Amino acid sequence: MVPPLEPAPLFPGVPGGPELFIVFVLFGIPLVLLLVGAVVLRGFLRGRSEDSGRVQELERRVEELEREDR
């Protein structure tokens, strides 16, 4: 007698249950942390460049005022 055929999974190799949780922990959480760090660093660096432009503008204004006083 031939044993009955078992149905093949629709998507073989796709993890589910505990395996899916492990995949999320190993790859999902570090990826999210990297993305958040990149966004924070980009905002920090952008803020510094805007501040340096403002400082240069104020230095020019101080020089103009000093020339007027003479």
C-alpha cells in the first residue's frame, strides 16, 4: 500500500510562531535601533549646521556695529 500524500506547505521555509519571534528579535529590533539612531544623528548634525550659520551671521553684525562706533 502507498501511504497517503501529505499536503505540501504553501510557502515552504517561511518561519512562524517561535521562529518568527526569533527572527524579529535578531533582525527587527537592531534594525529599528539603527534607523532611530540615524534619524537622531541626522537631526543633531542638521541643527549644528544651522547654528553655525547663525553664529556667522551674528559675528558679521557685531563687526558692522564695531565699524559704526569708530
